[in-house]
Amino acid sequence: MRALAGLALLPLFCLFAADEPAAKRPTGDVERGKIVFENICGECHEAYSREEKVGPGLQGIKNGQLPTGRKATHDRLLDIVNDGPAEMPKLKDRLTEQEKEDVIAFVLTL
């Protein structure tokens, strides 16, 4: 009987555990992101053009699509910034979490 009483409390425990605050990522700032982009990313990417420099131009990302044709999402851009596809350098340890959020916020306006 005691085991059954414990099971009855399990849904209640799960309900409260779900209310614990999740780790919150910093909010990106577009203006700061533009500066980060110009200093770090602009060497290889055009912001306001689709023309290829070393990497693809990023104009049009605000419409929801990356130059590769994949969907442009925050998490996909974060993966690209962190792990750098193809010849792109990995910026995971080069940028702070705030700088990553800022540059993503900027890129999503292009």
C-alpha cells in the first residue's frame, strides 16, 4: 500500500520539477552582433549580398533559409558558429556566449 501512495505523488513531483528554471541563454543584441560580424565573420562572408567571398554571402537569411538551402534557425546558426562547416574555423572557444548570441541576432536580420 505504501508503494502505491508513493506512485500517486510521482506526477505531482514531475509537475513541480518541470517548473524549475531552465538555463537561459543571453539575449542577442543586433548592433553588437554587427560589430562582431564585421570583425570576425566579414573577412569571409558578405553580409548584404549573396555573393561568395571565401564563404557564402548571407543576404536573405531573414527569410528563413541558409545559403545551403537548409532552414535558418537559431540553433543551426549556433552550430555553424561553434563547429564551422567545411573550411570555416570553429569559433566555439574564440567567441563568448554573448558574442555568439549577438552575431546570430545580427545574421538573422540579413
